[in-house]
Amino acid sequence: MRPPAHSTGPWLWAALAVPVAAAERLGLERTPLWAQLTGLAVLAAATTLHRTWPATAFLLAAAPGIAASPSLFTLSYGCALAVFAFLLGLRGTATGVALLSFVAVAAAGTAKIAVRQVDPAAEWLVLMGTLLFGAVFPWLIGRYWRQSRELTAAGWARAEQLEREHRIIADRARLRERARIAQDMHDSLGHELSLIALRAGALQVAPGMAEAHRTAAAELRAAASDATDRLHGIVGLLREDDEPAPLAPPGESIAALIERAADSGLPVSLRRPDTDATVTSATTGTTDATTTRTAHRVIQEALTNAAKHAPGALVTVEHAQNESGTTTVKVTNGRPRHRPGPAGSGTGLIGLRAGVTALGGSFEAGPHEEGYRVSASIPTGRTPTPDAATPGALFTSARRLAHRRVGVAFGAAAAAGAVLIGGAFAWYAYTKTHAVLPPAAYTALKLGTPLEETVPRLPDRTISDPPVDRAPTPPPPGTDCRYYRASGELFVSVDHFRLCFDKGASHELLEKSVIPRPGTTDQVQEQRREWAR
């Protein structure tokens, strides 16, 4: 049994408390005991709220860092800031809420920097860099991880849905096969029964037949007609009304169909304007075969209806294929010479119309002059157009879009980080190089010189964070001290000069001293004696 989700909270708090204790233990950061306990309590509250209120937990985790350093750059709480920023992205918090949280932390740090007034530009650049790399980047990583997991889960869900759809398609295929069999029964058996009825009718009116034979022929004709009607009823129960049944390939050509109908006594003739009696296409693809089968089915159904409803009428079949590849079929019968059979259900014509329109053709059936006409125009070479917006394509597009958004976010954050780092380096170089007092100028300064005479010899800027803890002696009371670098080297520790001026009306230079860099106290003592001469 898995432990409850909230059991990870104490372990998370213990892990985040390690840097707080380690920084104090190793002497990397000096904070009062009450401040450490307060920070640990705030982290405990953040670990309790990070599942339900991730934005609040992130703000709580940032509070001890802001309290310890206005630039947010602390060894004690830097890990907590990054962890809760990562959880903020992992919990799926809205982007607007996350951005407002970052803005709130930046505003709090900026306000403290402005109040402190110690090199505010450098402090603000460090604050922005810490917020970017310690909060925004972890938030983007958490957000990307969450989106990746959601896309994976959606992919599995989509696979399950496709499997269900495949089962449904298989079931529908079985139903369509049943409908196809019913359609074959209607077209083939119905046509044969109509021919039987037609032959029986011919025997009934044949001269020299005995009365008993005429009665038997009449009964045979009636039985065939009744069987055809019952077949229509069965087909009506098996057919699907929402879509046409697929057409099965017939076992004979159109010419053979018409010849067999003529042999059965149906007065039918075939007209073909083209010279090719078989009307075959240069290609033997599936679409051409479908067109031929559809034309065969139209003629077969029309001849069946003519034999049943217009007995004795002349039937003309026109079968042509024009240059554009369209096959045209027209079956026309004249006025019936004998009493027609009962009216049909119309399912045959409905199936023909659905089959022809499914191929993009046109179908018409209705009275024509004294008889009836069935006409169909069937295009050749038509293929179904695949749907570009398939579920797999949509899922792939969504995944690609999510990756693109994450990539753009990381790129924007990296660009902002590069700008901040470049700006911080430029400001650092400017402030350090414009606060350099050359040793020769320092040696030329004489005690008792007024401030207005000393200022022209001094640099434009002073050091905002002087190493006062390394000064050999405390500054004289009642003086205003200024600190300068002895060298313009960057990213290394250098010696500093301290000039202290009287706060009185004279503003004279009362004291000047050298603050040595770490580990060079003896050497600086010798240099100071040399510079003081």
C-alpha cells in the first residue's frame, strides 16, 4: 500500500532545512538564531501548503531569502526558492498567477534595495538574475515536466479510444456485410424470380396450351411475384438506412445480363454509342471496377422492375462512357401490354440511389412518356479524399505545439538572463573601474588638505560595499570616510584606500589608510609605510 501523498511534506522540509543549518555551521552566512528558527517555520508552512496553494507556498519560500538579502541570493534559502518554483510549475498553476508571484517577489526585493540604498543598481541586477535562474527556470522545468506527463497520459487515453473505435468499426463492418448479402439477395434472387415470373407469363399466353397448364403457369407466375415481394420485405429489415451497403461484384457482364433477360422473354435491346462493346477503361483499378459493378446493378434492378411492373413493354438500355470518364446508364421501358404486378416497396431504387451518389454521381428514376426511365451518371476514377485532421495528426500537432511553447519560454528566459548577466557585468566593470585611486595619487594626498582641493584628484565614484572588517583601525570619530580601490583589476581581491574628512566647516583630510586584501596584511603594512612618506 502506498503512503498518502502528504507524508512527503516532512521529508521535503527536512531536506530544505539542511542548507539553512549548513550555511550557519560552516560560517558561510551569519544569521541570528531567531531568524533561523523563523525561516524554518516559514518553510514548514510552505511545505504544508505547496499541494493546495502552490503560489502561496512559493511566496512563503521567497520571504526568508528577501529578509536575509535584498538581492534574494542566499545559500540558506536558495534551494527552497528553486524547489517551490519547480513545484509551482508542476502543480499546473495558471501562468498569470505564477507571473504575478514572480512580480511580487521582484517588487519586494526592489523596495528593500531602495530603502537600503547600498549600490542599488548592482543589487537589483543580482536580484533579477537570482529570480530568473533560481525561480523562473525551475518553474519552466516543472511546467515542461507536467505538460510532458499530460501529453503521455493523453496519448495512452487516445490509444484506448482508438482501440474502442476499431472494435466499433469491426462491428459495423459485420453489419455492412450483412447488408451487402441482403442487397445481393435483393438484386440477384429478385432478378431471377422476375425472370421466372416472366417465363411463366409467356407460357400462360402461349397458343395451344391446355387450360390446366395455363392455370399452373398463372399460379407459378403469382408464386414468383409473391416470393419477390417477400424478398423485398426481408431486405428492408436487413438493410441499414443511414449508409449504403457496399456492392458485390457481379458474375456476368452487362451484355450477358441483357442477353439472359432477352432469352427469358423480356423484349430488351442494348444501345452503345461508343465503338468499344465492353466499355473498359485503360486502367483496371478498384475505382473502375466499382463503377462497372454499379452500372451492372443499375441495369439489373431496372430490368427487374420492368419485368415486374411493365410486362410486355419494350425495354431499351443505353450504356455509354464519354471522354471525361463518366459512365452513363439509361434504362427506359414503354407502356405495359399486360396487367402489371403489385407495387413494390422501392428499396431497390433507394439502394441504387445511395450507391451512385456515394461515388459522386447522379441518379434519377421516374415516369418517362408512356413508361418509366431509370438513369444514372457514374464518374470514373474517383477516389475518397483522406481527412487530414485525423486524431493521430491532431495529437501530434498538439504535442508539437506544446514543445514549441516550452521552447519559446526557455528561449525568452535565456535571452533575458543573457541581458541581465551582460548588464550586471557591465555595471560591475563600470563601478569598479571608476572607483580606482592610483597609489601615486594616494601618496600625493597630504593630511590637512581641504576637501575642495582633494576632490579633483579623486575618482568619480566611491566603493559602495567597502571591506570595513579588514580595516587596520576604526575610522576617527566625527569624520566622513570614503573608500577607493587601489587597482582596476576585476573579479579579484585588491587593496583599498580609506580617506576620512572632517565633518566640520573645514572638511580637511584627517586620516588616510590602506585596507589590505585578505592574507596580505604584512605586505600592506610595508606598502603603507612606503606610501606615507
